Amino acid sequence: MLLKPVPFADAIMQFSRKRYFHYFEIISRLAIGAALLLDAHNTAYPLVFELIGNLLFIVAIVLVFMTEKHHKRFAVSAAKHGVSWFKPAGVVAITFGFWTVFVSVI
């Protein structure tokens, strides 16, 4: 995402063609959201982790009610039009990842 935004966008479009794409997106958001909610109290900033966990749950619920066709169309559109945002988003993701590990350990 950070180093090669165009191949990353291509990978998103390729993944969206997989039969399990829609279900993987829902299940992964539920699993990560649950993990964040269950362990939020063990972090230095539990409110942040609860907020992100709840946000992931809400997105998963929206995806449940969104048809596969619309979800795939959204993913392809986001990959095509979001390439210019991938580098800044990658920097934010890496920064947030390091921050998450740091506040989870202290």
C-alpha cells in the first residue's frame, strides 16, 4: 500500500473477484472488532480501542446487509479512485500499528 500503491489496488480488485471476498470481509471485521473490545481494558487507552472495535462491528453489520454485488462494486471503485490516498493511508496505518503495539504493551 505504501510502497506500491498501483499493485496494491490491483490486488484489491483481484481479491474482490474471489467467491469468499464478501464473507471474509465480514468475518475479519467481526473477529478483529471482538479482539479489540475484549482486550481494550488491558490497554493504556481503552476508549480508543472500544471505539475502533465498535466501528468494525458497525461496518461488519452494514456489510451483512449490503449485497455481494454492491460490496464488490464499492471495493473496485475504491481501489481505482483511491490510489492517490494509498501512500498517506499506509503511513497512517504503520504509525497507528506501532502506536497500538506500544500502548498495548505499556
